[in-house]
Amino acid sequence: MEPLSRRDFFVSAVAVGGASAVTACLDRTEDTVPRGTESPEDLPRRQHAWDDHAATDSHGNVELPRHHVLLHLDLREDAGEDAPRDVEDSFRTLERAYDWSHEGLLFTVGYSHSYFDSVDAESPVPEPEPLADFESPDLDGYDAVVHLASDHPAAVVEAEEALKGGVDEANGVEVEDTLEDVFRFPERRTGFVGAGLPADHQDVDGVPDSEPVPEDSPLYMGFKSGFRENQAGEDKVTIDEGRFEGGTTQQISSMSIDLVQWYEQDTRWQREAKMFCPAHADEDRVEGVGDNLGTEPMTDDCKGEEAVREHAREYGTVGHSEKMTRVRDEDDDPLMIRRDFNSTDGGRAGLHFLAVQESIDDFVETREAMNAADIAGDTAVGARTNNGILQYLDVRSRANYVLPPREKRALPDWR
Ligand code: HEM
């Protein structure tokens, strides 16, 4: 793990961004970032092919890259017929500059309903909608989003600047093409995930002054997530036919997290019960941040509809994770891959919940299982209270995108 002062500096640099953040990051590190490839055919066809190129923990769970940028894009009205070439060449620059891995750069570009409207094509993804009675998120109307991720903070900020035309070189590779003539850059969001990073950024709204986030937690709420058995495989989330065959869909919801009650009034029992399941809490099954759970955090007594209903009756509380075990495909696998990360955007503790799945309907079904509106009300489980972790989250925005296969990633269906 990096020492605290370095971690603190780098997260702030990513949050601020810009060419000066690139220089500051490069000045503070001697790490070398592995160079990418001159042969695009070496790269996976799927933009979302990250799992085999990511780090893993000692159990084989995929660990996401530690630093993230979401660069939102709006098409310029005057983008011309060369636009697809400019876009493709800009992304090729990143692939030449950085190895396709957590040590280099993993990235995707996705297009929204509003993009397809503006090129007069049918959208493969619906417009975003609120997904619970108690939320009123902004519905993002951006045309596209680039997700940049790396263990090296310098790589994400430099890659972003390479796309925006703020640097001449990226990892020693000359930047000749940029997105500047094609897109405006209306908003960026940033974040981090991984042991030590949330604990270093507790001085934000939503986290009590007692600085309760455990030093080894990868996320603000104090537990590990993304266990292998609870994530879909990349084959499962890949669109298997039609115009975007080989691609996937991406949903991004940005939410704030309020941890005052979580850490100052709730007990360890309640935190374990609400995050995993009450039987876990009764039997103290979760040690620390949950590394002892291996690759499968749920046990048979916490899986499926009956178990969840019984816990609602017996304990008046249901766990976030156990509710999700109710959504499985014909092979008993989850429907989506979660690639979410924490954030200090706007000076608040937050989560950019990013997931990829074959269709946005898969996401909606999973989110409905999280709401558990069918269980709330009959028992002490409320719409948000004692209902997993819903009470601590406030969804501020939602967005849906399609991530085309790599060969179609540059302005699909261009006018
Ligand atoms: C701060 C917010 C959140 C935290 C800290 C969090 C944390 C966790 C943890 C610790 C687990 C259990 C273990 C595992 O990952 O396998 C889990 C499972 C899961 N979470 Fe979250 N989560 C959050 C928000 C969300 C949201 C907004 C969704 C949206 C639907 C979501 C979807 C899921 C799913 C689908 C699973 C379980 C997978 C399965 O068994 O099917 N989570 N989460």
C-alpha cells in the first residue's frame, strides 16, 4: 500500500484534473507505466474485457483499478464527416500509450439515447428513469461517456488530458488526435476504490468527524465488495446478437452516502446484517472488511426469496447482499458486473455505481430486487429503513449507455 501522504495527494490530483495535475502527478512519482501496443489486433474486441487484465486478491477476486475518471461528452453541432476518424485515432493514441491493464489504462466509451437521437438512429438503450418511488435523480442527458481506470493516478489524468488536447504527449507517445473538434466536455466525475483510499478521504460531508472508516477498507462503508461468485462473467454480460453484438450496456448512477448513523448509531451487528444478512451478523461470519469470505460471501441460509422473507419476519431487517441473490439467470449467475467506486466529488462522500450488463432491463431487475418493495411494509422492513443499505444512499443521477464492440466505438451510426 502507498503511504498516506502520497495516497492523499494523488486522489486530490485526480479529483482536480487538468494539465497541472498531470505535471504534479508525474513529478511525485518514479513509477513507470507500461507502454501500450502498436497492433490493435492484440486488444480484446470487447471494450469491457477488463477482468483478465485486472489485479486479483489472494482468493482470485477481481480488484478494480484504484483511480477512475468519468469524462462526459456532448457532441458539437459542427462535428463533420472526419469526426469518426478523429475519435478512433484519439482512442488509438491511448492504446499505444498505455498497456491494456490495471497497471496501464483500461477504458471504455459509451453512447446514450440522446446520442442516437442526434444521429437519427434507433437507440439500443432506453433513456434513464428514476428506479424507486423515493428517489428523484437528475436524468443525465450527455451524449457519451469515457470511463478511464488505472492503478496509476498519473495515467488517468494524463489520458483524460490527451483526449481533451491538454498535453502533447501521453506516456511518451505523441498526441496527434484529440476529441476537441467532436465533443465538448461538460462534466467530469472522479473516484477511487481500494484498501486505504476511503480511510484517507474521510474529511468530507457524509462521514462523521470521528473518522470511522477502517484503514484497510476498499470502500467507505467498511466492507469489501465484488466477490467473484456474486459477479457475472464477461461472456454473460456481452450482447450476443444484432447491431452491437460483442458490446454491452453500462448504467451509471451517482449517489451520495450518509454514514453518520451507519458508524455512530448502528452497531457492528446492524452493519453486518444490513450489508450481508442477519444470520451473518448473529454468527459473526464477517471478520473486519470481509476478506475471510473468500469468493462467495453468501451461505445457503441467506440465499433466495424464502430466506430473505424469513429474515424480514424474524429480524425485521434484510441484508443488501441477500436481497440480490434473488436475481439469477438460468445458470444461477448474477446478471451484471459491478465496477463501482467511491468519490469525493462536490466535497461529499459518494459512490459512482457503474455496472455492465447485457441489457439495461437486467440492471432494472436487479435494482428492483434491491428496493424489495414487495417485502417492505409487511414487516419492520421499511421502504428504506432496515432494508439493506438503502437508507444511507441518495441517488443523485442516472444514465444508460451502450458500449459498442471496439470496432464500432467511434461514433456508431454516424450521420
Ligand atoms: C455504497 C453503496 C454500496 C456498497 C458499499 C455496496 C456493497 C456491496 C457488498 C459488500 C456486497 C456483498 C458482497 C459482494 O459484493 O459480492 C454487495 C452486493 C451487491 N450489490 Fe452492492 N453496494 C452498494 C450499492 C449497490 C447498488 C446501488 C447496487 C445497484 C443495484 C448494488 C448491487 C449489488 C449487487 C447486484 C450485489 C450482489 C450480487 C449478487 O449476489 O447478485 N449495490 N454490495
